[in-house]
Amino acid sequence: MMELRLFSFILLAFFLGNSRVGFAQNEDSTHILTELNRGFALAYSKPDSAKIICTGALRYAQKVNYQYGEMKALNVCGILQDITANYDSAISLYFSSIAIADKLDDTKSRAQVGNNVGLIYWNNEKLDSAIYWYRQSEAIFRKIDFKPGLANVLNNMGLIYNDQNDYDHSIPIHKEAFEIRKQLADTFGMGASLHNISMSYWDKNQYDSSIFYGLKAIPYRLHVKDLNGLSKTYNNLALAYGSLNKYAESVKYFQLAIPLKQKVEDKYGLASCYNNLGATYIEMQQSDSAFKYCELGYEIALKEKYLRVVWDLAGNLSKLYAQKGDFKNAYALKDTAFKYRSHQYEAETNERMQKLQVEFDVKRKEAQLQTLSAEKKLADLDIERRNLQLLLVIGATLLLAIIALLGFIAFKRKKKLELERALREEKLQSSRAVIEATEEERNRIAKDLHDGIGQQLAALKLGWEHTMGQWKENQTFNPEEKEKYSKLLDATGADIRSISHRMMPRALQEKGLVPAIEEMLELTLSPAQVQFSFEHYNITQRFEKRLEVSLYRILQELVKNIIRHSKASQVTVQLMVVKKQLILIVEDNGVGFDSTNNTSDGMGLLSLRGRVDTVHGNINFEPSPVSGVLVTVRIPV
């Protein structure tokens, strides 16, 4: 068996030395870190008390806004939840700690907490995810040259690769971990690394190499009095010698391992040791000794309900009874072996189901972390992209300069002139489009005034003169004439209000964008038999008048184009403020259009772009997922 997966939670330099660059040492920070040390000391003996103490330290750090202390407290609270197998809560706390570490740009702490996240994945047999987190921590530890953390992460990765039977990775990684621990004079870690190398060779069936490194591990284990680790090394040496049919040496190391297992109260290891020693005696055809140790192991495994060990031992004892001719006991033990094999299968099935649930919870928490750190990741990726582009441009520039410097300069000058010409042309077209749109609006208003209000006023004037003539003759008004001209006055007033509304809607002046847009959509789309929906989010204040008018006109132009050209039956409008940007999204299910067209429709698009440019925004046209067009306008606020 591989050495127990040590949950060596990285607290390296996490408590010893409470000060940190950028954080002043004061009474609050000292109190928080002292409480965390006190709570963690009880992690294995009194975990409930440890949780209470460390949770109190976390709340106090949040109260005094000591972010570094909060980050450390979240990590320690996560470790306590991890120790008590509350993996969902542990992941949540770890991810919160990582989010603060990213905010503080504390890469060392991020790597330390990332190691703990990897341990949870490892414990739940999500080995690829565990390797992913360990690789992240490894990269950081190498970059900042933090050797204790690097050795610990390498040790964990080596054990995982060994679990995956990937010995080409596990053995070199364990050897590198040993060399780093040797530099640190970490005797305990050196013994563990040599033991892990020995086990990798044993799993690889290279038993001579396994024995070589196992024997090298013994002095280090003895020096630090690591009885638990020493018992594992003795046990593994016994297995390696047994695999080479060197049964005397195998028995010797089993006999050395057994008293150590008893002393450290490793009951599972003791039962397994008895089982392996009994099996060795069976191979040596020493039935009495085999029976003795199998009975000892069987008694422990049965009492502690170690299902797999009971299954193995029951099978060995059944063989021994059969050799003695005691077929009754042999059959009974064979039946017991079958029963415990079934129990083992059921237990493994339940364990797999629990791990699937934990996997789901971990994935959910991991998604939350990705959301929390998305901005930083995007910023980091953008910086990396910019740096890469800069290097490529510099390299290309130098290469081209060596080949043909003069030709390169001429080419760049030509491209620059073409770009400036294109920009001037685009600005000219945008300005022309805005002017044409303005003139079109003026002509439309003039036509409305002439054909509508002008004609109505002329009719009203003639009617008034006629009525005044009648009044001079008989000093009376015709009631029908009075009603007729009253209606004409009302109609004229309504036309004036309509023109005034198109020039500057009252709702926009008095109430703001949202009511104005609602009114405009109702007045324009409903008569055109176009269904629409309007949603708005986070619009809690009025904007600058110029911005509101510009956005209103932009939407008005988009709606006009939809009615005229798109043949749409459904329009969706969304308005929101996100990260200091006012965003307008208009989507229809019409026939769409070519946004690169430079004909009359293209001039309309240039007019839109001109309006957007006046408020330093940008506009984007793309096909809608439901057919039609999706238009997005972004304006800084």
C-alpha cells in the first residue's frame, strides 16, 4: 500500500511570523493570528472547539476589515472542515480565501490554499483536478523560490501519479522532492520521499530498486523517531522481499513492523500486517505460524469491521482449515469471505455515490471561484496577450529591418497614409450621414408644418373671416360653425404637440429614458402590429441630457429601420447599466441586413455610428440567434 495520503495542509510560514509586508503589526492582527494558532492546535484533538475559536477569529477579522487575517482565517476554517470531511464547506471557504489572496496579489498564500484544494480533489479521487491545482501551486512556488511549499506539492503530485500508475512521472517528482528536502535539512521529509520512491518501484514491480530506497529511508525515519512512517517502510520492505520469494527477509521486516503498528495504534495496518505475514507463512508451508497470524489479524479486522481485510483473512483461514481436514470451519470461513466481499462491494458502491455528490458540490464551488476571479483572470490574460504581441511585433520589426529596412519604412508609411485616408473617409461619411439625417428631419418637420398645420391654420383663418362676416351682419355665431372650428383647433394643437414630441419628447425631459422609451415603443411599434418587450436593469438615476437624447435618437432610428426594412414581428429591447457602461440591446426576428452595405441603408448605419461617436460609445451589429439582427450599443457613463 502507498504511504497514507498525508493531509499536509500548507501552513508553511502561515502562522509562524505574523507580520507581512504591507500590513502593519497591531493589536487586532496579533489577536486574530494568536486565536488562529490556538484553534488549529486543537484541530485533531477537539475539532469542534477548534472550529468555534477559528470562526470567532474570522468574524473579528471581517469586523476590523483586516483582509490578510480574514484570508488566513478562511483557510484555517477550510482545513478544519476538510479534516471533519465537510468537503463542500471546505471548498467554499478555500475559494473565498483564494479570492482575497488574488485581491491582495498574495501569490504565496494563493498557492498554499490551492494545495489544500488539491487535497480535497485527491481525497475524493478527482485526480486530474487535483493535479491541475497542484500544478498551479507548483508554478507559483517555483517562481517565488519557496522550497518548503514546492517540496510539499511535489510530494503530493508524486503520490497521485503513483495512484494513476504513471511511474515515469511519479519517480522523478519524488526524487526532486527528496533533493529539495535535503537542501532544507528536512529529515522527516527526506525519509518520506525515499519511502515514496521505494513504493513507486514496488508498484512498478522493480523490487530490487524498491528495497534499495526502502533501506535508505530507515535511518531518516529512526533519526526523527517517526514510528508510524517506520512501520510502513518495514511493511513495504517485507512485501518487496516476499515478491522476490525471499521469505526469511520478508518475515524479518513483518516482525519489525508489528510492534510499531501496535505502539502507534494503527489497527488497520496491524491487521494487514498479520494478514501479509500469515500469507507469507502459507507460501513457506508453515501452517501453524500462518494459522496463528491469520487468526490474530482476523480477530482485529472482524472487531473493527475492516471488510477487505476480513475478506482476505477469511479466505486464507479457509485454506488452512481445509489443509487440516476441518471442512466445516473451512466452509464457514469461505461463506464469511463471500459475505464480507459482498459487504465490501456495497460499501464501495455507497462511497462512490458519496464521492459523486462531493464532486458535484466541488464543481459548483469551483464555478463560484471562477466567477469571483474572472476580472483578474481576464486582466492577466490581456496582459499576457499584450506582452506576447509586443514581443512578436519587436521580433518581426527587427527581422524585417535587417532584411530590408528602407522597404519596411516605405511599406509602413504607405499603410499609415491608407489608414489615415480610410479614417478621414469614414469620419466624412459619418458627418455627411449625420448632416443628411438632420436635413431629412428638418424637411420632414417642414413638410408636416406646411401640409398639416399650415393647411389647418389657413382653413381656420378663412373660417374665422367667414364667421366674423356673419357676426357683423346679425351679431350671432352659428353653433355648428363654432363646433367645427373648435375641432379644427384641437386637431391643430394635437399636430403641434406631435411634432414637438418628435423633436424633444416630454417624457424624456420630465421623466427620463425608461418612460420615454416605453412611450416611444408603444407609439411606433404597436400601430405597426409589431409585438415588443422592454426590460431595464440598474437604471436608478438620470443621465446627462446630451447622453439621454442621443441614446433616445439611436433607438428611434433602430426602431424606424426595423419597421421599414426588417419585416419583423417581434422586437426585444434591453437597457442596463453594467460596470459604468450604459448598454442598449435591440433584437428582432426579421430578415436581417448587410451591415457593410454603403447604399441608402448604409448611410443610415453611418448616421447611427455618428450619433454613437458623439457620446464616445460604440455600436455593434451581428446576426441574432433567433434570426434577424442583434444590435448592441455601449456608452460610458
